[in-house]
Amino acid sequence: MIRDLLGKAFHGTLVSDFYSAYATMDCKKQKCLLHLLRELTVSAEKSPAFAGNVFHRKTRRLIKEMLRLKKRWDQLSDERYTSRVCRLETRLDALADADYDEPHAKRIGKRLRKYRKELTAFLWEKNLEGTNNTAERAIRPAVVARKISGGSRSDNGADAFAKLGSLLRTAGQQGKSLLATIKGMLMAAWETGNPAVVPKSSNP
């Protein structure tokens, strides 16, 4: 499913949660740190022992510091920013490599080791985010519409809804006129049998 959606030759950076199927993609990756924070919160609610564990406290603090540091990319000199990133990565390595008796700490510590490089990639690339909030916000309108309507009653209906939703969102994110975009794609489909890339004339 993931390869079908992104294509076998995806050259971007995949920002995702920790679902294991994403590992099948051969591309650069960044794990969503907010998903990791939620995992810490849920585990702490389930286990008072974990809530009071030093691993829980230090990992939560580290994640928040990583996200805050990225926001200061343009405020710090390259040397100072790089130094702070390196210190944060050293702390992450220490948390990941330590031994833990508490089950939740042991499980999440193992996750830190497994996805070590995918937790800090965003700190080294200016336009890469440390969360997948943008993607989740993008699909929220479609999810709400599906919840209200109860979903499509046929495969054709579901396919049409998905394609129209993708078109609406993509045109909006690219700042293109929706009417002009649809018109251009329909004309291209009628003339060639295949909707072309949205022409530049589609811009508002």
C-alpha cells in the first residue's frame, strides 16, 4: 500500500509514525516526535512506575528541546546550532543505550535505538519537520467528511471521493485556482486521454 501510494522511486523524506510497514520504503525517513510523546504519555497513564521513571522524564524533556531548537534555526549561528544538535544527539544516545528494568522504558528505549537516525534527521535539514502534523491536518477534512457521511457505499464512490479530495487539497496547497485546475485537467484528458500536469495558466 505504501509503495503503491508513494511509488517505488520516492526520493523525498518520509515523515511517519512508527508503523513497521514504513521500513519497507528505501528512502530517507524522519519519525514523528509527537507520536513518540503521545506514546510516553499513554505509557505513563498505564504505569505509575513508568511515570516516575527517570527515563520517562528525560526522554520527554529531550524531545521537547529538539523541537524547540529546530524553531531557532535562523536565530543561531551555524556553529552554535550544530553544537546544540550534537549535544542533544549525545543525550539521545545515552537514553537509547542504557539498560532498563521497567517494561515500558525497556520497550521505548529499544525503539530509540532502532530509529536513532530517524529521530534527529529534521535537525540537520532546514525544510524537514520533526512531526507529521502537516500531513494529518491535510487529511483531516476528508476524515471528518467520511465520519459524518458514513463513507462511500461502493468502491467506485470511494475511489472518486479519494481522487477529488486529493485534487482539492493539492490545488489548495499549490495556490492554484480550483476551477482553472479542473478545467485544464479535463481538457487535457479529452485531448490526450490522460490528465496532464496542471498547466501554469491554472494559477489564480
